Amino acid sequence: MSDAGTIELLVLVLVLIANRTLVHALRAPALFWAFQALVMGLAGWFAWHGVTGLEGYGVVRWLVPGLLVFHAVQNVVVRQGGKKL
């Protein structure tokens, strides 16, 4: 895997960790929606470009963005007082 692929995976892991730990502490609506925009932008990036170094695995191109969109939807549900999906 190239350095770009390693950086992409590191960014993905950091965003998922932040999603799990920090998103619940984001009380200000602007910060919450900015983070949601980051997650959705990253989902779009991975859907369009895929993960560098993993081009041979077509499922990765849709699984990673799907995971990010799932987390974004879950964040909105939890923010509105619902339970985690």
C-alpha cells in the first residue's frame, strides 16, 4: 500500500474514533453540523476515488462510504433523542 493509502486509512480511522468519542460532546449545532459535513464529504471522497492501494477490492469502494453515511445518520438520530441504530 502506498503512503497515500496509509494516510487515507489513518484519516478514516481518526474520523471514526472522533465520531465515537467526540460527536456526543458537540453541543453547539454549528460544530455538530460541521463534523457531519466532514463525515459526508469524506464519504463522497471515498465513493468517488476509492481507497488508494485497495482498488482491486470493489466492495471497499462502497463499504467505506456506506459506513460513514451510516454513522452520520446515526449521529442525527441520537442528537434528536433516539437510540443508536
